[in-house]
Amino acid sequence: MQDNAQGNARPAVTISAVASAAGVSVPTVSRVLNGRSDVAPATRERVEALLREYGYRRRGAVAPAPSGLVDLVFNDLDSPWAVEIIRGVEEALNGEGLSVVVSAIHRRGGTDSTRKWLDTLGDRASDGAILVTTDLDSFLHAELQRLNLPVIVIDPAGVPDLEVPTIGATNWTGAVAATEHLVEQNHRRIGFVAGRPGLWCSRARLDGYRAGLDAAGLAFDPSLVVPGDFDYASGFAAGVELLAREDRPSAIFAASDQMALGVYEAARQQGLRIPDDLSVIGFDDLPEASWASPPLTTVRQPLSEMGMLAARTLVRLMRGEPVESPRIELSTKLIPRASVRALA
Amino acid sequence: MQDNAQGNARPAVTISAVASAAGVSVPTVSRVLNGRSDVAPATRERVEALLREYGYRRRGAVAPAPSGLVDLVFNDLDSPWAVEIIRGVEEALNGEGLSVVVSAIHRRGGTDSTRKWLDTLGDRASDGAILVTTDLDSFLHAELQRLNLPVIVIDPAGVPDLEVPTIGATNWTGAVAATEHLVEQNHRRIGFVAGRPGLWCSRARLDGYRAGLDAAGLAFDPSLVVPGDFDYASGFAAGVELLAREDRPSAIFAASDQMALGVYEAARQQGLRIPDDLSVIGFDDLPEASWASPPLTTVRQPLSEMGMLAARTLVRLMRGEPVESPRIELSTKLIPRASVRALA
């Protein structure tokens, strides 16, 4: 498509050649290139010396950003998180004179679709990439390493042990705060609708709920925990199940706002009013939380701020500056609205 | 930032030079360049001959797309429409091997901010632009003409008489359908919460409501029309006002989903249940309409399809093909859910 001057300037030296010369693994070289601090100083020095010797050009560290483009990549754009993150990233990069290319990998398209997208990415010489992911695709991740782009992951789901810097939120702490809020309003039977199984953020929110109960001296009752997958329909089903019991809970904490809205509808269909007959708390603070009736008390996950921080951190990597920590978590915050009532 | 080979290939000949040589206005030359059909054939021929003679290069018509980038431009990314449109545009352009740069003009930044963004746009040699607008900024519009980019406007608000092809939705017809639906359920006192004043889509929705009443032989009662601005808070205020009356309406049709959700909350605060005590219809069918409790009956505006059509039409313009019509409206559709009940 273009007479890619940037493309020709790309290094012929591969990371794996440097790794084998240094006697370290490819991921270790990646860690050095990505500015990670978890590499022994002696190893870092050896790898950096070889990178220089082999003439390996760390993009952005030598010359100013060549294309002015940064890729922001989602698995799918139907995540309710997407627009909040786009807004934060766009705002931060706009200030740096950089432009944001938004892509959805179209997971349903499989590897072929991902490869096609990677070819496009290679053609236009992006300066860096921000991946937003709940499930990190290892193929994608390896390919991006191969393209030798600075990469940051915005990871609301809390995938640990990535090879690249990640930005997350304090899921566990937020769940503790939500549970404590209900306990302070004298709720003793608190149902929990869990997030998608297998994601770390789901585990962290469940553990936070347990810790909140524990701190209040309340026993954990596994029968009050109902599985969900973050989506509305699963919250509705969980609400139907919890509210059908004779000893139904007086409050339900759902691990996402959409599931909390599903609980609202389950309550309405059983003739229960919120908050009079049931208190509800969500998690995320998407715009629809404040448009719910009654407005939903929830735990705010600062998605646009996470986008801004990811963008600023990426710019530092593009300039060849190291980052302090491989993972940064921004704090969550309880936002009290009108869906929780104090029991006597 | 880059050694812009594309930039050097840009025409030195200006549209205004061609216009004055042809004895026509600058907008007329733009219409020819934008493939509009509302130019007299003789005029079109004369202008095209001069464009050839002057060596004016219509970008994309002569060579394949040089940068592979298309700009998608919003006033602000906090519109609830944004992510739906991004998804449609991204999906259609991805299939063409094109990448989507998403920008917010940051209206609060004023002309300086817009100019800075235009400079960035010029630097990276975008192949075309899709503007999403409720208020067309005439400065921005003139500057984009000057850059000589193929431009399409996605215009949910219904701004008429743009110089570029626009994609909209059938606002009037959708409002007729919503009103007819309420009438068929035997509602006779139907309140209306209007959209932001001064926008054509607001007028079209109000006129559709009046036409629907008229077709049913119901008198239009101006006291049942309350102003709004599309946002939640204005819907809440309008709901409070309409429901405080002794002769309160049995149904309220709000010109946006967010205002309809505001009406929900106004009803709840007055102890009224939806749909038992009040029927409500919205407009847009954003995701939150189906997450409302009860799920909101609304008029679907096909935002992602509008995005896809805009993208496909832009690709045709980039190839130098004319488009059939300067404005295309996609149909809206009533989506019955659970917020309307039949009166006896």
C-alpha cells in the first residue's frame, strides 16, 4: 500500500538470535526490551550489550515516532468497556500529537483473521499497541513480540504474568468495599453473583466478598454464591435463583453492572422493589449504572483513567524509557446511589 | 514525523482555482469531486474537464489508497452512539484491509484544538474521513474540503443540505410507528419528551408523534409535549413534570432511550410501576434499553449498520465512483419489549 520507508529500516536481527547469543530465553530479551524491572541487572546488561552489538534497533528509542499511529486493539467492540477505554486513550494520545487506530480482532474470525490484521499492522508501521483483553491470545501476543512493537495491555480481567506491562484495577479491594458497605447497612444474608469463570478478576471479586464477610464475622455460605459470566442474562438467571429461595438474601452483590441490572429485572418479575425489598450492588460503574431505576450503587472501575495511563506508559516505552512496574492497578471506589437500604 | 511521500504528491491546484476557471462556485466543484448527483450534466462535464486539464488529482480515483487509513471523527466520545458506530465502521473497513483512526474533536477545545487535529490528519495522509455529528462545525467542514479528502457524514441528527453524502435514519417514520403502537394499545393521553431543540431529528420525531396522533383521530395537545435534550436528566425532569399532573398521561414517548430511562426513575419516585401504571417508549435502542427493568420498548436506529454503510460508501468515493444519492436514510424499527401495556 505504501512505499514503506519505515518498513525497510526495521531490524533484521531477531530477538531469538539475541537470546541465544546471551544464553537467555526469548521472554527474557522481551522483558529487557519492554523495560521490565524483573530482570537481574547483570542479565540486563549482557542483553543490552548484545542488542547494541547486533545493531538491534529498539523502535522509538533511537528516532522519534515514525508513523504517529498507535493501535488500540479489542477482542470485540461489543464490550461495554470499550468506549470508556477508547475515550481515555484518545484523550491522552491526542495531547501527544499521536493518532489512535481502533481495531477489533474479531475473535470469531480465528487465527486467519488475526493474521490478516497483523499484516495490516505491519504495513502501516504503527509506533506501539495497546491491547484490551479479557483472554490474552498467546498467538497474537507472540506475533506482536515478533513485530517488535512496544506493547501495553489494559487488563480489566487481571491476567497475571504477562510479558508486557499491564494496567488493571483493584478488583479484590473493590469487592471488599462493596461487601463492607452492605454489612454496615446491617445486611447479613448477602448473595453474590460471580463473574466469568477462569478469569482472575472473577476470582479476585469473589475473594474480596469472602474477605468482607470474614472481617465482619459473618460465615461464608457457598449456597449464596451463584455463577455468572458478567452478562445481563446470567445476572437475571442468578437473581431468579437467589430470590426463589425461602430464605432469600436481603442483598445481592453482582460482580458486574450488567448482572446487577439482570438482578433488578428478576426482582421486578417477582414483585420485589429495590431497595425496599432487596438491596443490590454492581461492579464497574458503566454509564447505565446511573441510568438504572433506582440508580445503582456500584464499585467504580476507572476505565478511562486506565486508558489514559496505558497511553502515557506506552509513550514512555516508545521513547525507550523503562517503566517502574510490570503491572499497575488503579484503585476502585464505591459509588453509593439508591439501590441499597439500611436494615433495622 | 514521516518523510511523507504522499504529501508531496498532493495537488498544488486548488478547488477555488478550478471553480473560478469553470465559472462556478467552490461548493459546485466540491459536489463534482464528492460524486454528488445534483450537478447539471453540462456543468459536471465542464468542471471535470478543467480538473483534468489542471492536473487536479482526485485522491483515490487515480491510484490505490495510499495510506490505508480512514478517519472516524466524533465531536465527543461520550455519545452513547459512539461505540455502535465504531463497531460498524471498523467491521466494514477491516474487510477492505483499511484501518480506522478514531478521533474526538474535543469541542471544548475550540478552534485551536480542531486545527491541531487537522494538522495531524494532514501529516498522516488519511484516505478519507467519516464524520459523526449532531452539530456540523462549518469551520471543520471547510477545512476538510480544503484537504481534498473524500468525506461522508453519519448524521443521526438529520442535518439537511450538507455538501457531502450523509447517512441518516428515518426519524419521522420511527416516531409515527411508536405513536401508533401506543394508540393500538388504546392509549389516548400520550406525553412526548422532545429531543434537543434546533436539531432536525428532534423536529422529525415530534412531527412523527403528531402525525401518529392525527392518523388515529386524536387531537394534538401541546401541554403534553415537554422539552428535553436527549440526556437522562432532562428525561427525568420531564417525567416529574408530566406525572405530577392530575390528568397525567397513561403513556410517555421519549425521543431518546436515555430520556425514557429518566422517565422510569421519575415514575419510580412517584410510586408508579411500569407498565402497570405508565407505559413508556424510547428511541434509539441502545444496549441499555434491553437492560432496563422492565426492558424498554423502543424504536431502533440502526447505528452500526449506518456505520457500515458509511464505510462502504466512503470506499466507493475513494475509488472515484459516484454515489446515487446525497443522503441515504436507513429505516428505523419498533422493538416491542415490556414497557407498554394495553389499556382496556
